[in-house]
Amino acid sequence: MKFAVLDFETTGTQSADDIIQVGLAIIDHDYSISQVYASYVNPGRPIPPFITGLTGITDADVENAPSLEDMMVELVPLLNDVVLVGHNVAFDFNFLQNALDRCGYLPFSGRILDTMGFLKILFPSLSSYQLGFVAADFGIVHDRPHQADSDALVTAEVFLKCLDELNALPLLAVQRLSDLFAEEDSDLAWFFDGIREQKEREPVQELGGHTYYRQFALKVDDWTDIEPPRSEPGDNPLSGVSFDEYMEQVQERLRTSLSHYEARESQNQMIESVMTALSEEKHLLIEAGTGTGKSLGYMLPSLYYSVRNGEKVMISTHTINLQEQLRERDIPLLTRAVPFPFRAAVFKGRGHYLCLRKFEHKINRRDFVTPKEDLLTAAQMIVWLAHTETGDDEELNLGSRGGDFWETVASDSDSCLGRQCPWFRKCYYHRARQEAGTADVVVTNHSKLFTDVKASHQLLPAYEHLIIDEAHHLEEVAGKHLGMHMKYFTFVHALTRLFKDSKNGQLPVLRQQLMSSGHEKATEWAYVIDSLYPAMVEVKETWDKLSDMLFGMLPERSDAPPGETGQFSARLKPSDKPKGWTEAEQLENQIYVALGEIVRKGDKMLQEIKDEQDDYGAESLVTDITGLVKDLAAFRDSLRFFIKMDDLTTVYWLEASGQFKGKSLQFYAVPVDVSQQLKEMFFDKKKSVVLTSATLSVNKSFQYMIDQLGLQEAAEEGGLLTSLLPSPFNYREQALLVIPRDFPSVKGSVGDVRFVDMLVDSLRSAAEVTQGRMLVLFTSYRMLKQVYEPLKEVLASSKITVLGQGMDSGSRSKLTRRFQEAKASVLLGTSSFWEGVDIPGEALTCLAIVRLPFQPPNSPLLEAKSELLQEQKKNPFMKLSVPQAVIRFKQGFGRLVRTAKDRGVVIVYDTRVIESYYGKHFLYSLPGPKIEHMQTEQIVPRISEWLHTEAGS
């Protein structure tokens, strides 16, 4: 086979646009790149400025270039008898067909392959499939992105990489892929079929570390073979070794294995404090700023304590991101540093693990909802199974529809066959559980921590010592888990998986299986199934009606970007139910009654089938359906609890996004105060709980956290240690914070004309002096929107791009990546950009905070907490609103300096920090930057002077 890899640069994306450059790389039969053809093309019209900006191709470049006809004379002979390849090939193919047509040639009728599809299937864990990103990941030099010859050559190299990967796959995986696409009349199906034939002719292959089981190639053996971390149970590697001796050994090993390792004072203090808390069985609140090396600060003492005393230590993080970072970065480092073998296991919520039984079932039955996307996801997962040792969905880059596919194959307790399952010994969830059981230290997340508490500690291995990282989120997560949270789709997904229409869904499949089983009761059961259909259709209609009606009760909020749930929200008060609530109660009652009937009939029938049938296929299906029926029953009870609204210690509210209206509805019922529950569940029960984060103190005091988390009693009785670690960074040298003292103030979430004009002008001049590299944090989306267009306009002439959350498409991580890759850009963000965004180094030089991040006073939880404080004769503003805003302000400030080399400026446009009686709490809580205030017009000269003169000093 001979391949031709094609890439065009064009004046735009529409069919009426013209080609301005062509690149073609020929891959010969021996898989070598034998020729690269490149040519500019004169489009006979000016090139739009944004295309020149993207590609670097100017009108001067194409002025003397060949016309389309002349270029095609050279290109067409190269396309003889080739398979056409491209990255997102449909785009280039359309332009090729147009050009062939315009120049009087026959259309191209050969095979076409897309490297995008190949990358998704063969590299299912790549975090992006953009050509530039893939090239960087594969170590391919891509020096002129968006130039056709460079793109074609890089795409050719990427394609060869895909072929290597395909050849390295076990034969069984290739056969599976070939079978999967066999029913498709596509070039991809033809290609996989050819590779399979070729592979089957090769001599018998080594298994290459794979296990073949039930027609799948897996990377893992039985989890029952997992050995304990140390072979001799009685042989303790730490007996007679003091903590100081252990730390000396660790630091010595770190020095030899890391060239740039240096002991940090604050990290050493943290290690000591955590060790003291563990050994003296006390709780600890410890604030450790960016750069402390927090993860090692708690991992090292935890490992020592756990191995020395044979007592497991549980570590919990807020985000899966941090869990992954511990797995990818910190645990491998510890393996090099710690002088004995240990096991640190990562254990997530059950829905993160693949259920092999469901996956096998889905693929064998080709149970695909959106065939094109689902085929691709299934193919990705077949390849992934040959690589993954965890079966954890975080390793997969599932496309937009992949999430729905995952829901149908994720592990869950209701549909688990346990030891009866033929996949039991290979099961990823049970593997993770077994590893956690034998581990010295287990890393989980806050969500799983609370799910475990609610499941009376059946999920996590027993533990007496707990370390909570990102602890400033603990209270919020506790509320959501100890309360109730459900979405419109939670219910709809369960319903449609049971019954989509008379041919699709688990119930119609079961009906079909029963009828062909010849069982004497089959007709009777089929009759029951038929009677469930109309009831389900009716419940779905009533649910839609109720959701639309509830959406109609929600006012729009100004601080959330469009498309985010929370863009519309409303608190519901038991004492003051909204107009039309009786109608909502009637609709809920109809749902309650109908679901009760469906669940009763369904359960009775499923129990009978279980007792009478002994076929694995049917058993597997019946188990899944039983799980879904359980979900319906749980949903029915949650909805009743929400609509009744009769618990006075609970806050009820609804959220939705304007984009999907009623279909984006989320229901919350959260306890107003979780401090008592946290105290009972953790601080009274566990020997020691360590809470750490970069932002726990307010005004150098931990009192706010002590109150919120229920640690008051421990503090009074001497059971609580606290530690505020000094920052390892020199903030006086590294960060300048300036406040324009004459800046106008704003009431509410919208700025008046004078405020917006002054803000745009000040941001423009600051962005010019810092060459972009600026993050602007807003507290209201409306204000972001007011600033976006005018700022974009005034910065266009300086070639500085403006990116806005909710204005430019893409998730938070995509926008952050675009910001980092652009040479000069300003990124405007609201809510989710205040924390968790990591932009180290040069990419971020200036951080602008437009307003202090107070939560809107009408946010449901804040309002209810304030009412409770008022009843206790306390001041809600000083006890709650200010501390919450200070912690968020510190998170925002923390975006700026991420390493010891970063230098940058923070501009705070909210003059309340210097004018109001509470402003000092904000400034005094920061880790000691240089703080100056001045007239607005003095700011830019000061920034310029500070960045340029003091940088060199």
C-alpha cells in the first residue's frame, strides 16, 4: 500500500473559499516517507488577516505562486493509486474534490483514512488530539504549524506511529477491532480487516505480558494474586529505626536521585507537625502555601507511621486531578526515596472503574445508541484494555458522547454479580479494593470518603488516621453528600436504559431473550414487560412537565457564565413555597404512584426470573435491570423528600442552565450546618485527622475553619494542633500588589459606564506593559461580558488576544491551554478560574482581581447559614461572608506565583480592601507580597518599573 498524506491551507472553511498552500507527503510500500511536495497557490484574491495571523502566509507569499490549475497539474499524478490520509481528513478531502472538479479532473475515488480516528483508537489516553499537541507528545519536531508542507509531514509521521502501535497490539485485540467494524461499509473497516489478515499470517506470537480471557486481551492477571507490599509479615523494616533516622535516609536518597533537590524549611516543619499529630493521636489544621511540597509533607510521615505501627493511613483529596498527580508524580518519587518497599494505593468511587461484564455484554450485543460515536469509543476501550492496569476512566480521553457510553459500562454495586461473575478475578474495582486493603497508605477523594460513611464503612478499608488535603472544600462536599443532590438526567438515563422504544433498551432485550428461551412462564413475563412500557412513557412525560414547570420558577443569576448549571438558581423555603407549588406536588405524586407500581411489578418479575433461569447471559441482564429498578426506587424517594420540603435544618434549592432549561435541572437539599455531623463522623471517631490546604486561615487565625468543621470541642480539650507554615517563596521580591485608590466602586453585579471605561482602559495599558500574560478574575459573568468586547477591540492593534470564559468556546482546561500557548493573551474568567488553575512561569505575569470574591448574598446556602447565625445572635457578615471571601481571595492570589522563579503583579481594583473596616482581613491574610496603593494613572508606570528594574537587581 502507498499512502499520500494531504494538507491544505485555505482562505477559510467554507466551500467557496480558496486553497493558498498545499503539502503532500508520500509514504511508500516500505513505510518510508519518500517524497514531500509543497507549493503556494495564488487564490486570486486577498488573504483574510485572521488566516495570515494563523498561518503566517501573506499576500506577498502567494503573489507569484502558481494558479490552482497549474498546481493541480503537478499534484494529480501523485494521487494515482494511493490511500489518502489526513488529520481531520474530511476538510482537506472536500477542498480536493472541489479543486479536481474546477480543473476538469475526475473525482478522487480511492480509500481515505483519518489520523484523528486512528489516534483516538490507538492512543486512547492522549489528553488532546490536536496535531501540535500530538507531535509534542510523540517527540516529533513541528516547527511550522499551520503551514501545509510541515503539517503534512508531521501528519505522515503521526500516521506511521499509529501503524507501529497497531502492529504492536496483540492479535486478539486486532481481531476484536476488525470484528467491531466488520458490519460497517467503511475504509476503516477495510483497513482493520487487512491488518488482521496480515497479522494472522505471522508466526505464533508471544503473549507479551497479556492475558487472554473471554476473547479479550488484558494487561492484568487475577487480582487474587496481588502480593502484600513486604514478603515477611513479621519483618518490620522500621523496627528500631527512629523517625529522624528514616528522614535522613529519605533525604539522602532524594539528593542522589534528584539533581535539583533542596530541603525546604516549611516542608520539614510540615513533616514534623504531621508526624506529631499521628503519633500523639491529635487533630491538626495546617496551612501550607504553594511551593511547600505539601504532598510529600504528609506522605512521608504517613508512610513511616503506617509501616512502623501497622496502621493504615487514609489520604483524601478534593479533586480527582490531585489524586492523579499523586499517582503519576509523587508516589513514583516516594518509591525512589523511601528505603523499603511499600504500597500506596489510589482508590476512587466505584463509577470510575470499568465493569468488564457489562462491556463484554454491550460489545457482543452491539448495544450502541449513537452507532458512529459508540463504535469509536468501543474501539478505544478494546485497545485500552491491552494497556490499562487500573480500568480507571481517568486514563481515557472519551469524546463528547463517550461519557454516555461510559455510564452504561461503569461498575456499580446494584448490578454487581460478585463472586458469581465470570469476570470476578479480573474485576478492576475489586482489584482497586484489594490493593487498598493491602496498602500502607490509601489515596481516595472527599466524595468517596462520604459515600463510605453513608454506606456504614463498607467501601473503604478500615482506618484510624486520616489526612485531608484541599481541606477548605471539606464542608461543601460534606453538605452535598450528607444531603441530597440529583439531576434531571439521573432519572432519564435510568429510564431510557430500561426502555427507549419497543426494540431498544434492557427490557425489550430481556423480552426477546425470554420469548426465545421457550420457558413456560415466558409469555406471562413478556406480558408484564409490555404492561410496564406505557407506564414508563407516562412517567417520563410527567417528569418533563414537572422539570419545565420548576425551571419556570428560577430567576437568572448574573455571576455565572451561560451553560453552567447555576446560571439560573432559586432557594425554596418550606415556610414560603413558590406560586404554583401545589401543582408541582400533584405532578410529583403522579410520578411517585406510577414509579411505585413499576418498581413493584418489576421486582416481582425479576425475582421470579432469577429463581427459574440459570443462563449467564440472562442472569447478567437481569442483574443490570434489577440495578436500574433500584435506581428508580431511590429516585422516587429523593424526589418526594425534595418536593415535601419538611426538614427545617435543610436548605432546598434548584439550579439550571439557560442552554438546556428544564433538562439541565439540578436539585439540592443540603444540611445548613454540617459541623456537628463532621465532629461525630470524623473528629470523635478517628485517632487523628490532619486537615491541610494553602488556604485555611483568615487573618492568620484558624477560628473560621474550627467553627465550620466542628473542631471547637477538640480545640478546647487540647486535642487540636494548628500550624501556619511560612511560605517557601520570597513574596516581597516575587509579587507586587497594587491598589488604585481612586477607582470607582460598584454596587451589584453590573458596572456603570464610568467603571467599565476606566477598567477597560486600565486593563489595556497593564496588558500592553506585561505583553498579555494576564489573568483577570471577575465575580460576575455580566461584568466579564461588559469588558470582553471593548477590551478585545482596544488590544487588537497591539496583537494581544483576549479570551473570555463563556465567550470563547472550550472548557476551563482548554481555555487555560490556549492562554498558555498564545504568545500574548489576556484571559478573563469567573467562578471556576479562582482556584485549581495552574499557569507556572512566564505565561502569567499579571493577575487582576476586579472585585473581592464575596458570594452573592442570595446564594441559597449562604442565605440559610446567615439566618442560622442571626438566630445565634452572631454577625453573619463577619463570621461567614468575610472569611469565605478571604479564602477565595487567597486562592485567586495563589494563581500568580507557582514556583520560586515566578515574578508578577496583582492589581486589586476593589478599593474596599483599603477603605472598609474589614479590608485589612484580606491583605493581612496574604503571604507577604509588597503592597502599594496609588492613583490609577500611576499604576502602569509602577508595574513597568517593578518588572524591569527590580527583576535584574
